[in-house]
Amino acid sequence: MRKTHPIRRVVLAGAATVSGIVLLLSLKPASDPASASAAGGAAPQQTAAAQESAQGGSAAQAGTVTGDAVQTQYGPVQVRLTVSAGKVTKVEAVQAPSGGRSTEVTNTAVPRLNQAALATQSAEIDAVSGATYTSSGYKQSLQSALDKVEKAPEAPEAPEGSGGGGEAAEAAARTVTGETVKTQYGPVQVRITVDGGKITAAEAVQAPSGGQSTQINGNAVPKLNAAAVAAGSADIDAVSGATYTSNGYKQSLQSALDQAGG
């Protein structure tokens, strides 16, 4: 039998070892897919999803919004909403038919309508039996208020570190209700919204009604409201034919301004 030279065996063994190492290196992937996924595959997608969730939805809104005054056969109906983080937290009728039988009907119907509006967060509510006109006017005013909420811009955030106080808090819009002033034909009470030291909205939450008073004040109150906003004060002219209501309105308006510091 022919013997292999020892040196030749060493050379062959070394060549085999080198070939094996080269083969192993050629088969090893440049990177580990599992490691790459853990390091940067899923994380960017989760970050994008979180950002999309944070930016999605409507802007958070807070404050009060008053719907349009809707005239009905028995008197005006007007609804005000209190909104927090885009959700209605309180509903109230600042105007509703009153006087005689209307007062009894309104006192029964309005609380039910308020509750239904708060529960549904919409104007898709059922009319209260026996208060068809009031219910219809309520729903129209409620819808107009909801429309205003949807269009309202997002409230600016308070400066960092301010704690919500200081000038930012003073500039925030707020609602102030004046004292109830008794007149010969009934009580008058005014509520105003003040923003940046200016009257941005004014309304009579109480006004004489019933009989001719309903017609007179249905015409006079909107004029007084507009005059108060335009003047920014209680120095406004009385509406012809509604002297008592006008005087009571001005007194209640002034008391509201005093509370607001204006």
C-alpha cells in the first residue's frame, strides 16, 4: 500500500479547513431579519399610528354656545349648550313660551327636552306630547347651536407654566348673568358672554311675555341684544314701544357688566 507523505496530509487538511470556513461565511446572511424587525421594523409603524390617533378627531371645544331664537305660535324658544372637550355637558332653554297655560306646558316640556338633548347629543329627539310648538322650536334652536359647536375653532392652550392663570385666564371667554329686574309687565334678566373684555353675545333669559308682551318683546329683545354687543355697554337706546322692557334690560345688563368687571 502506498503511504501518503506527512507534509501532504497537513496541506490537505489545512486546505479543507479553509474551504469550510469560506463556505460558512458565504452562507451567513448579511443581517438577521428578526433582529432588524425588532430594532426598527414595527416601531416606526407604531409611532405613526400613535401620531395619527393623537391628531385625529375634531378639536376639543369648551364654553357655551347659544342657538338661534326660534319664533313659535306661543313665543320664542332659544337653547344654550355648555360644551367641554367637544361634548355637550349641559342643555338649557334660555327662552321659552310663558304666560297662562304656556308656563305650565313649558315647565313640564323643557326639562324633558333638555334631558333628551343631553342624552342623544343631537337634535334628533322626540317632541313632548302637548308641547308640539315648543318642541319644534327647541329642536331648531338646538340644531343651530350644535352647528355652531362644529364650526367653533379649538380653544388655544394656556402658555406652559402659566397654570391656566394670569392674562390667559382673564382673556378667556366667560358667561355672566345679570340681576333679575322687575318691571310693570314682568321680570327682565340679561346674560352676556365676555371675551377679551368685550361683549360677544347678549341675550334676555327672562322677558315679559303673554298676550301683547310676547309680540312686543319678540321684536324688542333682539334689537336690545344687538345694541348691547355693538355698544359694549349698557348705554343703549330704549326700543320704541317697549320702554319698560328696555329699562329693565339695561339695568340687568349693567349688573352683568359690573360682575364681569366691565
